[in-house]
Amino acid sequence: MAAAAAAELALMKPINPISKFRKGGTLRPRSSQLRVLASSQSGATAAAAPKKKKSGKTEINETLLTPRFYTTDFDEMEQLFNTEINKKLNQAEFEALLNEFKTDYNQTHFVRNPEFKEAADKMQGPLRKIFVEFLERSCTAEFSGFLLYKELGRRLKKTNPVVAEIFSLMSRDEARHAGFLNKGLSDFNLALDLGFLTKARKYTFFKPKFIFYATYLSEKIGYWRYITIYRHLKANPEFQPYPIFKYFENWCQDENRHGDFFSALLKAQPQFLNDWKAKLWSRFFCLSVYVTMYLNDCQRTAFYEGIGLDTKEFDMHVIIETNRTTARIFPAVLDVENPEFKRKLDRMVEINEKLVAIGESQDIPVVKNLKRIPLIAGLVSELVAAYLMPPVESGSVDFADFEPQIVY
């Protein structure tokens, strides 16, 4: 999911040290883009509340904040990366990225040990329930990426074998992550039926350029979430509830490489970056991703506080760092470091909490809908106001000149 000086401007101001985000003077975390299937529920906060069917499977209850499974126009995607049609594709950059993916730095990284089951057995009460939901949503999110990348790898094989192979190797990474998370669920005597999930989940259609914007942001925000949680727990091991977080340092580098690939895809299609429409869409997807993460995480503050993080401060750290990274490729980004942006997010959280409360009330559906109208209008008003804030003009920057060697 391009002008150099503006991009540097968006990245100039240093942010306060991570240690300030912890509860009581250190850090607190956020979630990554998650998706849920069956094993456990957390009431109105669950992204997918399962209901038993005769088959023993579960139904998926989609909400506005439920992370999606995506599909796209594969025919258009083939045309975009057809080397016969698009003679200006920078195949050298794709080949360099392919060699990076082939190296497979994490081939032997995801190896479990007895610590996992021991930690799961010790975890009890509300934290256990919340943590199971975190594993479910994370597993479903990774599996969603696997499905999309696998199909893109298959469809692009003839028109651009290099790009196709990168997609296939990214699907390898996502499958590895999903499998690792699903094995984590087995420590809690649960598991997701991923085959059933593939058939039962609703798929959201996005045109290729929107897939590029959204997936680039998803991978980069995933990087900043994972590395921030990893650093925090490494510095504060007393908050380490489960050993999966010890794997986040290497894991987030997969996310970073995936984001770099989508950046290269965008640069290969300059029409997605070089006009006024691109600026509008860039800001729209930034706002969508940031708001969704903020609202989702604020519904799950118990999880982040359980690992010693302040949810809102963690989220703003992740949003700011993701926005600075995104400014290197998107032609315009949001001014997330303006204090008014956070104030708008917090007002959205208050409105969303009231909407959740209405949904949980005993009122009849008609009354619920009437009560929702002014709240939804208020939420839309805040979203529009945040979108219309003066943006930060930015643009693509050559990786060789600007991309740091290591970003943590």
C-alpha cells in the first residue's frame, strides 16, 4: 500500500524516548492490524464474535473496526507489471529485493520451546482471555496477508516472474507467522480452523492502487508496533507475559521488508503518486489506518496495560513513526504531530465508546438506531475535520540516499 525535501521535513523532529510511554513513567503498547476467528470472545470488543453452527464451525460477525480480508483486480495487476506493456519498470530494484527475500533471514527463527506452554498455564483471569483474543486476531491478520500474496504470486507468474516470486516469498513469511501464532493458541488449548476461515470470511475488494496504499501502511505500521513492543519488554522484562514477544525483533524485519517491496511497487507506477488525486488518496488511507488502530486499541487497553504500556501514548508513537516513514513515498501525509490531531482521535474514542454502549444496551433496535444517529454524525464530523487539517507535503525519496540502514 514523491519530493525529497518535504519528505525530510516530515521526518525531522525527534520524538520523545520510548521509556516515557510506560504506565507510571515508562511505555505501553498497541495492537497491530488483527483479525479474529473462533476460539474466544471479548464481548463488544471482539472483532469476530463466533456463533456455533451445526457443523461445529463459527460465523464471522463483521464490524466497522474488523480487519479485512482483501481481494483485487488481478487482471489489472497483471497489466501493471507486464514487462512488455510497461517498459519503464525498474526490474533491477525488484531483482535486488528478490535476492533479499530469498536469503530468508528468519528461516530458523520461529522455533518454539517449553517456555510457551509454561507461560500460558500461568496466565489466568482477564489477561488470559484478552491475550487469546490478541493471538486470534493476529493469526487471522497474518493469514489474510498469506492468501492475498499467494494469489498475486500465482497470477503474476507469466507477466513478471520476479515480482511474482517476491509475492510468493512474502506469502511464505505470512504463513510462517500465522502458523506460529496458531501454535501459540494451542498452548491455551485452542486453535483456528484456517481452512474454514478462508471460506467463511468476507473479502473486501480494493483496486490495485488502493491495495498498494493500504498494504504499505499495514506492513510499516506493523513494523513500528512490533519493534516498539519488543524494545519495551526487553527493557522491562517484568511485564513479559508470554515468550512470543521475544521473537518480535526479527519478526518486524519481515514487516519492514514487505513494506519496502510495496514502496517499490508504488514507485514503479508513478501515476499513483504524482497528481492531486494521489495526495487525497494517500491522506485518506493514512487516516483510515491510524483511526482504525487507535479505536481498536482503545477498546483493548487492558491488553496493553497488562504488558505495562499506555495505550494512547504507544499508539501516538507508532502513528508518528509510521507517518514519518510513509512520508518518504506518499505525496502527502497527515500532520499527526499537530496536537489537534490527537485531540480529534480522543474525541472519536469517546464517541465510539458511546456507540459500543448503545449496542450493548437492552433497547429495541429502533431506539438503538435513533440514539446512534447523532453519534455517527459526530464521528463523521471528526473524521472529516481530521482529513481536512493542512497536510504535510511529502514524496518519494531514493532508498539508497535516504533509507536508514537499520530503523531500530
